[in-house]
Amino acid sequence: MGPSSTRWPRYVSFLPTAMIVCGILWNLLSPREYWGDYLLVAAVTVAGALLSLRHTIVAGVVVVVVEAALLFAGGYLGNVTATAIELANLAFTGLIAVGVNRVVARHGRRLATVRSVAEAAQRAVLPPPPARVGPLAVAALYKAAQIEALIGGDAYAVQDTPYGTRFLIADVRGKGMGAVGVVAVLIGAFRVEADQAPDLAALARQLERALLKEGARREEEVQLEGFVTALLGEIPPDADEVRLLNCGHPAPYLLDGTTVATLDPGEPGHPLGMSGLGVPQADSEAWPLPPGSTLLLVTDGVTEARDSSGAFYEPAERFRGRGPFRQPHQVVDALVRDVERWTGGPRDDDMAILALTRTTTGGPTGR
């Protein structure tokens, strides 16, 4: 693996060649000698940083040959000492470029190893949900703000239970491996409790109990900041409605044909992990779920994405009049593309997306 394995824009590979050509022309056309040598030296160094080892060596040899030809054309080969020093300097620059190339390649291999481990951890902590659960088609996506960071504090899960299909989307406060640990606890607790809790309020209490138990083992400052915004949902076996319990999370959206509705809670709940405030959790609420409609859940990496003027992204406004979307992956793909167009560059936060489409008029979903 070398620097060329990095996904640079295609034009970057032609940069050393262009610099060599410009250096030759500058030497030939400039009124003073050696003005173009700086570009020749820079071309070899750039090749070492951006291209493969083979291309770096080729660039170094070409620069030495070019410099020898320029010295010959200028009639300087008679001065053996000066010529030898000049060519030796360029050869030494080529060796430095090879060294730079090896350092960058070593860093690339280490980064690839770290990325592969992170990807495996991501799949273990946050496995993809099933593509279909009863009458529901499911699609999900986790997209990190930075390409190197494959894991983070956003989470989602979908599970078939005796009460119907239950699902979760959540955002853990904080970053790094600490947030990943909380995600692992949250998803593990959801897998167990979603089958047993009689309703969403009981499920929220069980998840919060698991989070508080985990927080008790952490440092004090982590305990104080370790809350989780979450949205718990349940679609009963007849799939005629969706019940939601919003624990301080961005509201979901219901896409039905070309219309979009924001399912804002009448009484917003508090995030999980904050029961010490003494505030009771809000009650769940129910909304109709028409056949063919899609329930879209997101984290604040979507709703807090900003454009160049600082305006927040509004999914309801951006998707109004679009569609109909027949499959949930179409909604996810369209949302990701639209957010990327909106921001026009890197985002400040990771984003998780979960889409559930009711594909039939009903049918049993519970076990």
C-alpha cells in the first residue's frame, strides 16, 4: 500500500508531471539560471507524498535526467564539480522523497488496520437491522462526519416482539470509545427488554436503569454528562398505527405519498439517564400508519446540518412534494444525498437514519 491508494482527486496524480514541465520551461525561458530548479525539487517531493513508490522513483530519475540535459544545453558540463554537486543534490532530494513515501505508506497501512478494526466494532455494536419485519420493510444507515471515524454515539435497532415491531433510534452525548460503550449497553438492553416490557414507558425505564448502572461504574464527569436522547417506537401486529415515546430526541417524519408530517410529541420527554432530576417520563402517543407510508427517524446530525449561510436542514420542508417512495432505502438514499448537497462539505456530527415502510395492510408481526 502506498500514498497512491488514498482516494485523491484524479488530477492530483498529474501534479508532479505538471511541475516538472513548468520547471523545464521556466529554466529555458527565464533570464536567470536555475529558476525552475525549485519546481523540479518540489515535483519529486510531491510525488513521494502523493504517489506510489514506483512513480516516486520514476519522478526522481526523470528530474535528474532533465537537469543533466539542461546543464548540457547550457554548456555547463565542463565544470565537473558544479555539475556533480547539482545532480547529487537532486539525487539526494529523490532519496528524501522515497523516505517520505515510505513513511506515508506505513501510516496508510496503520490507518487501514485501525479502520478495519473500527468497522468490525461498528458491525458488532450496531449490526444492520433486518430488511423486513412482518409488514414492514426496513432500511438504516450510519454515516460518520469524518470518513476515518466509522463508529460513534448514534444507534438504532429494530426487533420483532410479542407486542409487534419495536424500534429505537438514539444519540449518546459525547464522542469516542466512551460513547461507543454506552451504545453497546443501550442496544444490548433493548434486545432483552423489548421482548419483555409491556409498553414503551416500561421499556424506557428498563433502558434507563441499564444506562444508570453502567454510568455508576464510570468517572464522575462522565456520569454527569452521560445522557442519551432516544425515540422508542412500537407498531402493533395489525400495523394500523405507530406508538412513539420521545425521550428528548428529534421528532420523526411520516412520509405518505408526497406529503410529509412531523410527528412532534405533545409532551416532550427527558433524555434517558436523567431520572435523577425527579421529572417523570412523558407518555407514549399514537399516530395512524397508512399502507405504503414510511416512518423516517433521524439523529441531530441530520436536523442540525447547516448550509453555507448557517441555516439548519429541515427534512419536512425538503421532502414535501417529493415521492412517493415505495421502499425505505429510497428514502434513506434521497435524504443522504440531500443533506450532502445542503452542507456542501463535511458535517459537524455523525448521522443515523432509520426508515420503516408499511408495505401491506397488515398481518401478524409478533412472535
